[in-house]
Amino acid sequence: MSAEVDASPERVAKARAMSKKTAAGAVLIAVVAATLIVAGYRATQGNPAAAASGLSIATSLVAVTKRDLTDRLDVSGTLGYGASTTITNHLPGTITSKAALGSVVDRGQALYAVDAKPVILMFGDTPAYREFRLGMSDGPDVKQLEENLLALGYGNSSNLIASGHFDGFDVAAVQRWQKALGLTQDGIIPWGRIVFAPAAVRINAHAAEVGASAGPVLQVTSTQRLVTIDLDARRQALAVAGSSVVVTLASGKTVPGKVTEVGKVATAPANGNGPATIKVYVTLDDPNAGGSIDQAPVRVGLASQTRKGVLAVPIDALLVLAGGGYAVEVDHNGTRRQVPVTTGLFAEGMVEITGQGISEGTMVVVPAR
């Protein structure tokens, strides 16, 4: 199966290796293909001497596989801990200490201290906005407090119910909590003694120095490493909550992740130049995979197209035909023949193909690796 090669081996190898991720890329390959006559020729890294001397080119065999193929669009992102939230002091007095930068504060632990008395983190979505005391009106903030007192062991099912109603049982549980912290055991929690947050927080920055009084004290973030993407709002359809992505770290290592949140509000750039963007948040499947560096640049591959259960071969299995189109060289018990194929999606170094007699497990020829 020999044929005239009307082009340099370098150009043939380049044409085969080219990854076509868009329709425009496919058109470009078709133009290159129109200038080539390839029938049974296998290029390595481009070896004119080998072609001129008639030396055989080393090849190997791979099986046609049935698999899913996903084409991805790479976008820039930042690996860190997400957006920060400001914690403001509402107690009178002087800030005497703060949790260390980079430390994690969990439920029941101190964020900072005022007049040497701790301000405590508790879990909840509703922010603290009033004093807790007997006679106060019912509310979700009361229920949050009760849930935290139960979780911290200052109450149980026999002496405290998370009902959202502050009663004598609540007073007793608060007094037990106050005793443990060295606070006055009066059953009253002034506004500012506790801070509600949805989960544990990481201290990202100090907004006030020791010795300051009321005002912003800390900047906190989530404790979970995540990637933040400012995605062109016109490409919002590519970001689907729960979808899988591939994250390329600054080291070049790739790790899997998932889109966890997609913003619903587009933001115009401050200088007025460029497209509006939406926030997209991605978590890594392995939280430790990204290391500990904050604000590290990464690339995120968002799925732009997926084909499920298709027949695929490595891109370099394709032969570019003189009249346009492609073929693969099929090997059946050592006998080789070319089979024209129709290509589909090019992705992940593979190409979707269909052709007469092509099925899962069919052996095709590729340049030796």
C-alpha cells in the first residue's frame, strides 16, 4: 500500500497532530488536507531522509474505544478561599486580642476579645442583631442560639428545646455557657457577644488593631479552598452547578473539580472596557490538591460540548486523504487496509469516528510512541 506523498513529512505530521476544537479549526485542517496525498504513509517527527530512502516508519496498534468525549473551554480563575466577609464589633470597650491570621475559628471558639472577654462564633444564617434575654420576641436567631447551645453541650433534650422561644430553660443553658467562658452568669447575651456564620471561618485579614474600639475587626473567609472565576456573562451556559471541570494548577498539574455555584448577577468592568462577568465558584474534589497558597492563578476547563458513548481513536490515527476527508488504517491479523471515516468531536487528544466495519476493539495503526 504505497502511494506518492505530495508534501513534506513535517506538514503531514503537523496536520495529523492538530487538535480541532472548533468548526473553524476543522475548516483549516480541511484546507491543509486538500494539499496532501496520504495513503499508508506514517509520519514520526518529520524525517525526510527516511521518506526518501524508502525506510519503513515505526508504527503501533491501538484499539478503537467506546467512551465519552468532552470538549472544554479553558478560562482563568483564582484558587483561594473565596470572597471575604467583614466582622464588626458591636460591644463597648477595647479590642484586646484577635484570632491569628490564617487560623480557623470553629463553633464555640473566640474570634477576638473586648476588654479581655471573648466574642464567640456560633453557626447560623441569620446574623445576630439584638440582645438575647428573657421576654424577647421569638425568632430564627433565638432558634440558632438554642441549636448552638445544644451542639456545644450546654443543653440536652431534657432541658432545652430549639423552638425559637427564649424561656427559663434558655436562661439556664446560657448561664452554663457563661460560666464556662468566665463571663457574668446573668443569662443575658448582649448584642455583639456572639457572631453567627454559616460554618467555621478562616481569618483572612485584621481590619483593626488591638486597642481599637467599635468598628470592623476581622475579614473572614470560608475554610474551603475554591476557585473563583469571573466568567464572561455571554458564556454563562458553560457553567452549570454540579458539572465536572478540570483545573490546571500553576504547577501544570491537573486535578478534577466541580462547579458549586454560579452567580446570577452580571457585573460590568469598573473601567467600562470588556464584557460583563458573573462569578463562578469551583471546588476541588481533593481539597488538599491545590496546596496552601492563597490567590494562586489557575486554568479551569469548562465543558463546552460532550458526546457520550462514541467510538474514538487518538487523533494521530487519522490519515488525511487527497480528495478531502479522513481514513484510518485498520489492522486485522496483520493485514492492513484503509477505511474512510467520518469524524465528529475532537477532544482530549481523541477524535470521534464512524466508518464501515469500525467498532469497539477494532485495531488501528498509529505512529509508534
